[in-house]
Amino acid sequence: MRVLLIILILSYFTSTVYSQSDSTRNDKGAVYLGLELFKPLQWGLQGNSTVIEPELTYQKSNVFYKASFGYANIQSTIYDELDYQVTGSYLKLGAGVELDYFFNPDNKSDLLLGANLVFSNFEETGYALFKGNYFEDFNAELTQNNSSRGLEAYFAIRKRVSNRLLFLFSARAAYIFNELKQDVFPIYYAPGFGVVNVFDDRSTSNENRMTGGLSIKLEYQLR
């Protein structure tokens, strides 16, 4: 929350300071429609998984506001004896500032700093097979649900490749505010946040609420 507040204050301060001195740009506001490319490719190569994350951005002067909605259905084998699946949706709402807006008149590439509040709801299911030496094999289905809230901060480079087409490359870090419900097995993937159990820790008593990752988005400027 503090990160988002700092970015909003920074964006207001810079836009106020430079608004009177910058007379070379007539900015009526730009609207971008984006789609995440890295996550669908990353998880699609690992199996029968789906991630969809469209994003809407509005930018006025050096300040931008973002809203994105995502859906994830991830299937993986996180342990030798546990077939894992997580299904959920998430919402990201945030703001940021274009750091080089007043020093980059050609607008071919931009440096962005932003933060999002993340709201995620998901269900994890683990399918385990216990082989019996004297009795029949036992198949178990283990399920747990989570509703997570957190904050994501990111630094991005936006590259314009045509009049309306852009690519956005970013590195991000996120933190989950609430305690994780992992009574059955450790949470592996939280939609909207990423892989939480990076080191495949099997202890449900350990919590790792910090996560991060990379992002590649394709954006189209609507206006």
C-alpha cells in the first residue's frame, strides 16, 4: 500500500512541476489495450495450462492508470506423487508514472514505474496416488481454497514498434498481505501473484508470501 501511495505522490508532483514548462506536447490522454504474452507461453510449454490476462491502460501526461483481469488454470506435477491443479481469477488495479516523459520527446521507448493492488481467488487440487502392498491402490483428491490480497510493484520498458503497436517488458515483485490457507499441502501457485512455493517446500507451516517474475505484454493504442 505504501508503494502505491508513493508512486501516486510522485506522479502528482512531477506532473505539477512540469505542466507549465512543457508546451511542446498536446496530450489529450491515451488508451491502451494489452495482453500478457509471457505467462501463457511459459505455462503452455509445461503442459495443459491456460493463462489469460487482458489489461486496459489510460495515460494522461506522465501518469497512467491500469486495470487488468486474469484467469488461470495451471496443471503441473509439483511432487513425484502429487498431480497439481489450480484454477482461479484475479483483478489488478493500480497506477504509475512514466519516468522519462518530459525528457523523451520522440516517445519511441518509455521507462515506467508502477504498482497494483491484487485481488485473487483460487482453488488448488492435488491428486495423489498411494500404492498399497497388501490392499488396492488408493486415490486421494486434496482440495483447498484461498482468497488472497496483496501489492505488486514493477519496473517496465515500453517499446513502440509501430504507430499504435507497443511491447511492454517488465520485472515485478509482489507480496501477499493475508495468511495463506494451506492445511492440506503448501500453496504452489497463486493466480495474479505467481509461484509462491519456489523451492518446493513440503512443510505447510512455512509461509512465503513474497513472489516475483517477468512479464511481456503486447499493447495496442486505441487512441
